[in-house]
Amino acid sequence: MTATTACATWQADRPWRGIMVATALPLREDLSVDYDAYAEHVRWLIGNGCDGVVPNGSLGEYQTLTGEERARVVRTAVEAAGDGARVMPGVAAYGSAESRRLAEQAAEEGCGSVLLLPPNAYRADEKAVRAHYAEVARAGLPVVGYNNPIDTKVDLTPALLAGLHGDGSIVAVKEFSGDVRRAYEIAELAPDLDLLIGADDVLLELALAGAVGWIAGYPNAFPATCAELYHAAVAGDLGTALPLYRSLHPLLRWDSRTEFVQSIKLSMDLVGRRGGTTRPPRLPLPAAIGAAVRAATEKAVAEGHH
């Protein structure tokens, strides 16, 4: 599938659908953000079959950025994408008021949607979670919920997602629990809630279960092949999707590991993209993990993925 064909499936009225790449953020040696390199990366991703970008997610090291840096990253992404609807900033923060402020800022920049984690400062109960999402939804942009109970310790269960959708607080969910069985329960309880693939290594399983989008990590290094894989998977074309999935899975599984940022950046370096360093507390990969990522990346390149 060509980049032109892939992009033609993107829906301006539901811009969270399709391949939205959680972008890695290029840093200079002094750990400052290289905004020019980031803009070039956004243009390259969209030119190679991806539908949009998700700046200021975990892969973009948002936790280490200042408020000014987060704002400029979003502005850079919008300008580079050429259409703000193709940009879905992460607006996670410790306070609901700060997340709403970030969502309002995204609206002012013309973004099409925002990605929101549940409260991650403590283990919020259902009432607090629903209040948090309702507050951010007041900014006026469509909100994509992000279920990552591994990191946040707050589980957006299918029943809670149905409640949030019924409240009018979310339009979709990035499902990162790893439990692909949830896709069917979500569809039963909230049939109009869009399911987005949230982890690269369950892409095929969730695509076959009805996902309509992918908030993706490894397209940062292999956008064209990942676009081919995604479109084949959601079309149910197993003859194309399954061999690609098997071939790429040694890489895709690193998206679900603790070292996912460093791993994806290393793969980017190895394919000639700008990956580079990460900000502390993330340190360079241990030798054994680096060797495993390198081997999987070189295998993917040797098999013609790009």
C-alpha cells in the first residue's frame, strides 16, 4: 500500500482514527529539544503512510518537558503536519486543571483531539476518574482515553469506559492493558466507542477485534511497513498481515517494555533516522537489551522493511 492510499483512509471528522504515531522527540547532545529535526520527522511520517502524530506522549518524554517545551512541541507538530486535525497531543498531568489547560492550548493550536491518561498522582476511584475526564472534555476537543493500568495503577475497565463514553467525556480509548479480550466487552458495553490499538505487539489481535486506529510506536522507525501491516490487519487480509506481523514482532514487543523509548530511538538510529539520547531518569540501554534491539532492527532491515 502506498503512502497516498494509506492517507486516503484518514477521516477528518474522526481524526483519531488511522495510524497516529506517538512521536519520539529528537534531542541535541545538551538534551535540549531539536524542534527542526522534530518537524522534519513529523513530515516524514505523514509522507510515509501515517495519518497523524501524537506529541507529548510517554514516547515523547513529556514527563521531562517544561510547559513551554510541551507547548512548542505541539505548535511544531501542527505546522509540520500541515493540518492541526492530524495532531493529537498528550495532555496528561498531575492535576485535572493542568490537563484541561493543555487541552485548551491544543484547541487554540487547531488540534483535532487530545489523549488523556486517568489521574496518575494516586489511585483514583471511579468518581474521581469520571470527574477528571469531564473536566478536560470541557475544553471542547474530542478526548481519547488512555488505559495504561501498568503505569498509572488506575484501570479503565470496559464498564468504566462505557460510563465515560456515556458521560460524553471520551470518543475513543487507547487500550494498553494487553488483554485483547477486553475489546469484545468494550464493544458490547459501548458500541459507539472507538477502540484504538495501544500497544504495538497486540496490533493484529485488536485489529481483528474491531479496532479503528493505532496509536503507534514503531512507525517512528518503519512507517511504510507498519502502515502496510495496519491496513492489511484492519481489512482482515491475513495473507498479508500475518507474515508481516510475525516478521516485525521481535521489534513490536519492545513497545510494551520499560525501555520502550530508548529501544525505539535506537531502532531509529539504526535505520538512519534521528533517534538519539533520552533525558534522565532514562539512561542508555543496558548492553544486553541494546544488543537484542539491534539484532531485531537489523533483521527487519534485512527483510526489506522500511
